[in-house]
Amino acid sequence: MPFQEKVPKDHRIHFHCYSGTWGTANKMLEHFTNMYLGVTGLVTFGTASDVREVARKVPLDRLLIETDAPYMKPSNAAAVDQDSPRCASPGMGLWVAAKIAEIRRLDLDDLLLQV
């Protein structure tokens, strides 16, 4: 990570829409003490195994729940709401949180209180 040499270790960083591996995420989280990883509706897709691993392992106090609206509509949104729009909206963060809670085997309310 070439930016490690240029960015102070305690600089506040929001890594928007993280879609990399846990190995890379863990190295960045260890190096940058104020880095937060954003997880979007991508976590709800069956092909997003890397993102699901990150959602399972990232410390909850370093996790940000995002929608990336209007992109990356959670795949579980239509199952819950048949009138769901074709694109993501900020309110769909709850579907992202629900998937993360499922992955971590937590109650949704408990997850929401910790992030």
C-alpha cells in the first residue's frame, strides 16, 4: 500500500464501498487506527464471498453500513418489499444491516446498537 507512507497512521479514513479481501482489509485496519470500512448491498449477493468475509470479521466499531444509492441495490430488498424501486435508496441500509447480522449470527437490533 504505497499510500501508507504518505497518510498519517491516525488519519480518519472512510473506505467507501469496500469490496476487497479480508487480508487487505485487516492490514489496512491494523495500520490505520482510524480507518472505517463501508459495506454496501453487495454483501447480499451470493457471489460476494470476499465482502461477506469482511462483514463477518471487521470489528463492529470500524464498520459502516452503506447503500451506495442508487447503485448496488440489496438483493434481499425485493424479497421483503415487492414494491421496492429498481435502484437502491438510503433507506435500504437496513437490508444491508440485516444481511450482516445474519452473517455474524447476531440479532439485528444488537448489530445496529454496535455499529
